[in-house]
Amino acid sequence: MSKSLPFKYERFSHQAMYTTFEVLMAGESTTYQKQAAREVFDGLTRLEKQISRFVENSDLTRLNLAPVNHPVLLSLDTFACLTQALSLCEMTQGTLNICMGRRTAKLFDREPDNKPVVEGTPEASPHMPRWNQLVLDPDTLTAMRTSDAVQVDLGAVGKGFALDTMAKTLTQWGLPRCLLHGGRSTVLVMDGPEPGLSWPVTLSYPNDPGKTMTSLALTQGAMSSSSQMEQSHIIDPKTGNAVSASKAAWSSAPNAIMADGLSTAFMIMPPKDIKALCEKHPKIGAMLWDASDAEKVETFGAWIGGKA
């Protein structure tokens, strides 16, 4: 974001979840802002230790290593993240599937880096894991896998949930005029930088990052992008195959976890299904791009910001 804006803001950065999170707070830099940013990033660090399957003894690691049909007690944050993630799985009729971790690792030969994988662990089931094979119990704050094919992976929603959690902390500190992003792929705006002003966000063509596709003026809400140009990294849970490369999708939604998850789902869903979802949920928007027609962008539903 350019410094030549009609308002002042302070930028705070933190490394987490293999990317850079940033918080842009409108106004003059103050000690109070710095203290709030420290609290936000401390919370982000704690959250990553709970919801990452690459962290030893995290909630997700314990869940993925627990025997099938064995309930695992979770923290409030992990349970909330899984609850919202499964709601998105249902909304997309399983196109978003957070239970595909083991399948993804095997397809892309990343098993050594995708913990938990321990000596003596039995081979995963050859069957395709379904999202509803992860069962949550709100009365006991537990979750259990009902199939050994299931390995929970929150990569498609984790950054979005983290941004929503960070925004709650900033609200508690009385600092709502903020823009937050996780690696620039998911952006959350809590409120405009000043009354009557918006945060400008530019979207670029995936095959030409220097070329602006559109500009948005954001005062509230979230947007997210998913793209793959040279190598596929997203699996269609219905087929088990990787989605073809050289395409991109953007989503607009009321909160960051929804935007984050839907941008991944939109990479897989056919346009007619995306259109139907946006019509059913008026606060959701989508944009699709394919390298086969590099100048064409399909748009569905409502977007959170008009032209900046």
C-alpha cells in the first residue's frame, strides 16, 4: 500500500503460518497502537501453536494422531475454527474439504514435511476422506475422526480465522480503523481509516503482477485470492486429482475465514455452481480468471468495495 494516501497509518508486521501478517492502523503512531499490535501478534503466535498440524502437540496434531472414533479435547479457538470450517465445507457441498491433509501430502510427495507422520503410523485408508467424517461435540468441546483416511488440515482457512481473531482483539482495544492481511492473499478491513474514507486494495493479473486487474475501496469486510500458475497445489476432493494450473479465483465475504475458504473452493467449483452459491448468499462475491483467456474475468455476486 502506497504511503501517498490521504490519511496517516502505522504498519505492524509479524511472521506466522509461513507468511507475513500485517496490521495497518489508521492515525498517528502511538505507544498504545504498539502495545495493541504486540498483544495481537502474541495471540497469533498462541493460535498457530493450537491449529497448525506442523506443530508438535498442537490441538490438530493430537487430533490427527488420535485413534479413529476417539474424542480429543480442544481449545476454544481450535473448536471455533473447526466449527466454522465445517460450515464452509457444508456450504460448498464438500468442495472445500479440511480432511484432505494426508491425501494432499501423498499426491505432492510432501509426506516428510507434513507432520504428523510418525514411525509405525498405519497407511492412510485408500478411500477419499469426506468432510463430515470429522465430528464435533459442542457440549464437550471435542472432535474425533471417524475414518483413518481423515487428516485435518486448516491451510485453506487458518489465515482467515487468524485474521478474524486478531480483529476481535483490536476491537477490544478500541482500534477498529484497521486493515489486516495474511501474506496479502487474504485481507480483512474492520472499518475505514477515517469517516468517509476507504482502504485502497489493488488486484493484479496472476500472469502479470505489474498489471492492475481492478482496484477496490474497502471500508468493511474481507476478500481473499487463490491462484496457481506453474504447479497445482489444490486437490478436487471429489476426484482426488490436482486442479489444473494457470487459473485464479477471488472471493468477497463478511469475514476472513469465509473469504479464505471460499477462494479455494472457487478454484474447484464450476462457474454455474459458484453463481448459484452467490445467489443464495447475497453477501458473497466471486471472480474467476483463466490463462486460456487472460483478459477475461468472470464476476459473480456482490463485492465489498467498488472502484477505488
